[in-house]
Amino acid sequence: TSAVDASMLTGESVPVEVGVGDAVTGATVNAGGRLVVEATRVGADTRLSRMAALVEEAQNGKAAAQRLADRISAVFVPVVVLIALAALVGRILATDSPTAAFTSAVAVLIIACPCALGLATPTALMVGTGRGAQLGILIKGPEVLETTRKVDTIVLDKTGTITTGRMTLLAVHTADGVTEAEALRLAGAVEHASEHPIAAAIAAAAAERTGGLPPVEGFANVPGLGVRGVVDGHAVVAGREELLAEHGLPLPGRLAAAKRSAEAAGRTAIAVGWDGGARAVLEVADAVRPTSARAVADLRALGLRPVLLTGDHRAVAEAVAAEVGITPEDVIAGVLPEEKVAVVERLQAEGRSVAMVGDGVNDAAALAKADLGLAMGTGTDAAIEASDLTLVRADLRSAADAIRLSRRTLGTIRGNLCWAFGYNVAAIPLAAAGLLNPMIAGATMAFSSVFVVTNSLRLRRFEAAA
């Protein structure tokens, strides 16, 4: 048997054991043992190639939204020209004064100059995206803003998004008479000689907490079970409960209960024994980011329904969901990359506008398919390229900040357009009636542009959630 890590594609945070006849995916990393594989698919038939095709298909299916200012101007400008001509002809017929008629027509054209309409969108977008960049939020285009207003469901990847994406030592349970430092020192020393991600997490935590690790002698890796070696004269065994049982080191009641509790929470339990007895149980898992629970609460406050979507096991997914405040019915676990796209499509078929947050190659197609894709900047280039927003900081709270900023920017654009359009609608009749001097019309037209720019600059005061 051999331990393999295919987290790039599967989303599983812990390597899995494979044996003769088991299927492995391209780009799988051999995490321990000897691995001999036969290539059964190559080129366009590989899973990675199929995922690339899914991303391309999803991106091609996204229609770009036209900017609201363009739609207004397409109607407004011809109408203004007609009104100016009507004012010219009407004033000539009514007053028999070409000077007064031309004055009214020119005043109409000046007061209706669409400068403010033209500035309404780009100034707000420039200030909003600039402020986003300062906060580590990169917005790809103006069409993204319209999407954020409609989003009501946000699908969250687990590994690397809600969690850190790295195995971490979370708890140490010891038998009577054994200190945590002693258990970590011996377990860390023997695990330090292994290349397994779980072993690396234990060794790193042990080195940090104890100040250094002693050397190990007679190290041996037992594929699929654990490791053993001699540390400071102690014959140390670390790994699964079965390995300790083979060496006559059964778990006492308290440690056995700790192991069951850890596994029920979706964590990996590593038993450690030496000197004729089982001495400790170490809990290892992909740790939840400290800010993820607050981020989920912020997303709910924005009116979004958070859904956890992962390729990891359901027990692990539900434990993470419970920790961050996502209900069990909103947990979708054990899905393959192409199935993530199907989940997004199913939610969209239910009438939901879906945002997706992810970081890996396995999330790229779903990010492209979602109405709004948000990629963690610490993730893969494929995920970033497929997304609409990039979150530079490795903090899920940035997702809520990005949506708030996008909505605020869109609101500013709409406010600018309402002012510019409403101002023109109110002033054009006065100009057409000859009640507005062209010089005054020019000054007020300039004021409307200054107002739009000033209103847009208010976005510079946007702050990320504390």
C-alpha cells in the first residue's frame, strides 16, 4: 500500500491509502511507500483536461452585462438633440427672434451635455476598484458589480478557503503520569523522519512547543499504519490503533474515548506508545481559519445563504461547518470537481443567484460557472483566472468585504446616474422655454460633473470589517 495526496483535485485534506487495483488521479503526490501506476488515460481524456474544458465552457457561457450609462445615453442624446431642434423652431415661430431661438437651443445642448452621465460610471468604478486594491480585493470589471447585487447564495470551498489547507496539531491527550511535552518530544522525533503530511504537522508542532527534537534511531515506516523508532532509548510507536495493538500497546479507556471523540469530529487521531504502554493520542486536522466563523456571520448579514461544498468526507465537512456556523443541510460533501459544477447549476436551476469562493484547481470550473466567482489569492492560477473577484488576503472575511464594496460601488454609480439624469430632466424644460442663460447652463452643467466626481470619492472612506 501507499499513501497518496490528491487534494488538488479531490479536496481531501488527508492523504488516502491505495493498494493494488485502486485508481489514482494524475498530479497525485505519493506521500509514502512505493507507488507503481499504469496510465489508463492521456491527453484530452485525463481528468485535468476535462476540468479545463469545463472552465472554458462555463466562461464562454457568461454574457457580459452592458453598462447602464450606455443604455441611458443611447436614448437620452438623440432625445436632447430633438428637443433642441424643437426649441429652435418653436421659439422662432413664437417670437420671430432667431437670436432668442438659438439661445434656447444652445442652452438645451449645454445643460444636457452628458458629461456627468459619462463620468458617473468610470469615476465610481475607478475609486471603488482602487479602494478594493488597497484592501486586497481585485475587481475584474464593471459587470461584476451588477452581479453582486443579485447574489443570494454563496458556495464555500472547505480546504484552503474556510480552513488553512494545512494539517495542524490541534490537541494532545496523555495517559496518567505523562506530560504533554514528553509525549510531543518523543512522538515528534519519530514522526520527523516521515514525509507524511500528518507526520510533518506533528513534528512541526512538537519542535515549536518543546524547543527542539532529539534524533531517532532504527526508524521504520509501516505503510498505511504509522511509524516506529528509538528515541532517547525509548522504543516509540506512532500511528493507527492497530499498529500499537500489534506491538502490545492497547489504548487505555481514557485515550480510547479521546480517539473516538476526535474521529467523530472529523479529525485524525494518532496514537503514541512507548515503554510497554500507549501513552498519548494526538488530534490532527486541517484547522479552520480563526476568522472563518466571523466571515460566515458577515455573509449571512448581507442576506446570503452559505453552503459548504467539498470533496472531503462528510464527517469532516460537518465538523467544520458546525465550527463556522453552517447548518448540516447546507453541507455538500464527497463531490468530485466536475460534480461541483453540477451543484452550482442545480442551485441556479432553483432560481438562486450563486457566488462561489474557492482556491484550487478543483474549484476553477465551479468558479467560472457561478454567477459570481471569488478566488482566494493564495490559491492556484487556474482558480484566479476563472474568477470575477480575487481576494489577495487569505481571509474569508475578504469575501464579505468584496461584496459590500461592490454593492456600495454599484449604489454610488446608480446615485450618480440618478443625479445626472434627474438634473438634466429638470433643467432642459427651463432651457427650452428660454428661462436659462447659456452661461448659467454651462456653470450648472459643470457643477453636476463636480458633484458626480465628489460623490464617487466618498468610496475612499470604505473600510473592511474589523
